[in-house]
Amino acid sequence: MVDELDLKIIRMLEEDGSISFTEMARKLKLNESTVRKRVLSLKEKKVIRKFSIVIDPAKIGFSTIAVVGIDAAPDKLLEIAQKLAELPETRYVATSAGDHMIMTEIWASDGRELSQILSKKIGMIEGVKKVCPAIVLEKIKE
């Protein structure tokens, strides 16, 4: 379990993952060692699983983003999800209990490349029954 201080630290890291322990300690009016120990404890408990960055895909050449629902043969669900996770174009992969069995986000340079990924990479995976892409127009919140 986490306490209120842990939640404050987590929120600060969510806002800026590069913030230093010293800066967090200053803002929280704590010792740097207290903040450092808290963060290390959160990592050990797997509350914080990893530190990462948020990229603007358009600025690195990916102007077409799609959220893709995939329906699979039930006996192939986890195998297909794993194969999707191995594709460099997928940004996340999740199994779901909604309209589709698997949801993924695909980054492509343009519509033509997205079509190639959907038909030649995803559509060719054994057990994939249906591929339903939705083009992202604008991300409002990350």
C-alpha cells in the first residue's frame, strides 16, 4: 500500500519523470534521502514499474496513429497478443473484454504504411479473424 506522501511523489514523477530527488524534496519540504528512499521502495514494490518518456510521434516521422481492435481465435489469443507486442510499430498491446479481444496502438509514417502493417503484418498472423483500425485525429490527454 502507498500513503499520501508516496502519492505526492508519484504525481510529481508523472508530471516530470526527470525531476531530481533534490527538487522533489525541496517542493515537499523533506530531506533528499527521504524522497530517494521512498522512490526506491516504490520501485522495489513494483508500484513504479519503469521510467519512460512521452514522444510526439509526428516529430519523429510518424504522422498516422491508429488504435486497432483485433479479434482472434480464442485458442490463439495470447500467442497473437505476444506476436503483436514484438512488432516495432506497436506502442502498446492489451487483451480486453470489450468489442475486441486485443487492442493495440500502431504508429506509421502515413496511411499507406499503416495499410501495409495491417494487411501484411497483423492480418497474416495465424488466428487473426478481424482487424478494426481507428485513426487517431488528436490526442487530448496522455
